Amino acid sequence: MNKSLVDLLYPEKGQQKNIFFSGKGGVGKTSIACVTAVHTAQKGFKTLLLTTDPAAHIGNVLGENVGDEITKINNIENLFGVKIDPKKTAQEYKNKILKEAQNKFDTNTIKAMQEELDSPCTEEMASFQKFINYASLNEFDVIVVDTAPTGHTLRLLELPMDWSKQIQLKTGIQTEISAEDKKEKEKFDAVIEMMKDSAKTTFSFVMYPERTPIIEAHRASQELLSLGIETQLVIANLIIPQEQAQTPFFKNRRNMQVKYLAEINTMFPEALVVESPMLAQEIKGLELLKEMGQLLFE
Ligand SMILES: Nc1ncnc2c1ncn2[C@@H]1O[C@H](COP(=O)(O)OP(=O)(O)O)[C@@H](O)[C@H]1O
Ligand SMILES: [Mg+2]
């Protein structure tokens, strides 16, 4: 039973809606996240657009400077943006954990912890921690997240202790879980619960209709499903409009896309599939974002 866009994009009264976009690099996550956030803001929902795009992309797309503090976006009501720099955030996170460890453990242990913390997982974990903090503020009606965490990261968060404790255990340290840790863990659990609640969270994959992005998205969505998180929305992006398929080259490409669109519908039977046309230009600027929102969501 596929839901309607109203159910997928707008929060229930007094609730918060989280909309996550996932998918391969370059498929249009940042662009579609901006379109979506502009759209929900226009609908009157206080919206936070959260990006981990290292290229400060939302700033470019919205034509606004968005930094690592929540910033009100000019020229549109209800829209706020914030950028998470995954490298910087991960560094801060590592420093914090290692600083605490410094007074407690010997150099070998700290070295082992350092190695564990050098995994690519740290960036995702640290970025997600930021989302958790913003989501726990209960200040926004809608939070749109440009790049969702993977099932792998979410699985680590499901374990009965937070990640720094997991690292301590892995490096052979007997750890005690303090009252403060417990509180922190409860916050994580509440957010994970919210992500599993399909009324509060819309998990969405962006893809273009070609084999590799479909297969990758499907695999990632299965991993999420094993955690109880359903993919409810698929944006099939960069579709060549029918009226543009005039030359053999574009006819051929469009036919290929139509074939893969059918495949997307079969592979994501529970999701609403929204087709998003390839535009003649980059997706940039408030006016174009508004237009695109109309096209996709109205
Ligand atoms: N439907 C579209 N039509 C035209 N250009 C698009 C479309 N979707 C995305 N783009 C362009 O493709 C590029 C990559 O999109 P982006 O949103 O940055 O992808 P991602 O965040 O997934 O890496 C950008 O230059 C963007 O403007
Ligand atoms: Mg991006």
C-alpha cells in the first residue's frame, strides 16, 4: 500500500517529519533534498535542510551561505539550513573520545582506539550524531536530510551501548556504562525508533533509471529493511522528457529509461515512485527549486 505524497512529505499535526535521501553519488540527492525542503517550507512547515555535502552544495543550490550553524534562508519563509562537514565533525568526535581516554588508558590501548576511530564509519557516525541532536531539538516540523546514514551505521547504533563504548570494548577495555552514557543512548534509541516509524520518517532513494544505481539502491534498502526501516519513496531522476526524445540518440536513451522505470517499480513495490525530468540546466536558485517542487510533488 503505497502512501500519497501528502503522507510522505508533510508531518501529522504536532509531529515532526524526517525525510532522508539516499543513493549513489551524483544521482541528485542534494538537488532533490533542496527541492523538497523548499516545497515543505512553502507549505508552511518550519523546515530544516541538513546536508553533509562537502562541497557546500546547498549553499550553491539555494544561493545562500549555509554554514555549520543553523541559518535562516532569505527570500523564503520557514526554511533553515545547516551544513555538516563530515571530516571536521569526525575529527572533533575523535578528539573528544581520545581526550577522555587519555587520562584513563595506557598508550597501547589509546593507539588501538585511534586505529578503530580511523575507520570511514567515524564520519558517518559523527554526522549522524549531529542529526540526532538537531532532531531532538523538536523545533522543526520537517527535517530534510541530504545524505542518509547507511544500514551499517544504524546497526551500530542499535547495539546496547554507544559507539565509543563499543570501541573501548573492541580494544579490550572493560567499560562501565555511566548514567550519562545511558541518557545519551536513550536519545539515540528514540531517534532510531523515530526512523523506524513510517509515519514520522520517510526514507527515500534517489536514482536514475539505469542498472547500477537501481541495484545499489535496492541492496541498501534491503539492509535498511532488515532494521525495520522501509523505503517509502523513490525519486527516479534525470528522465528524458518524452517530447525531447526526437533524435535516434535520445529516443534510444528514453526507451532504455522507460524499461528501467518499470524495473524500479518492480523492485520497490512498497514505494511511491516519482519521476523527475532531466532539466536543460542545473538545479539551482530558489525559483527553479519552487518550480521543480510543483512539478514533482503537486
Ligand atoms: N533533474 C535534473 N536535471 C538537470 N540536472 C540535474 C538534475 N538532477 C541533478 N542535476 C544536476 O546533477 C548534478 C549532481 O546532482 P547532486 O544533487 O549534486 O547529486 P548528489 O547530491 O546525489 O551527488 C548537479 O549539477 C545537479 O544540478
Ligand atoms: Mg550531494
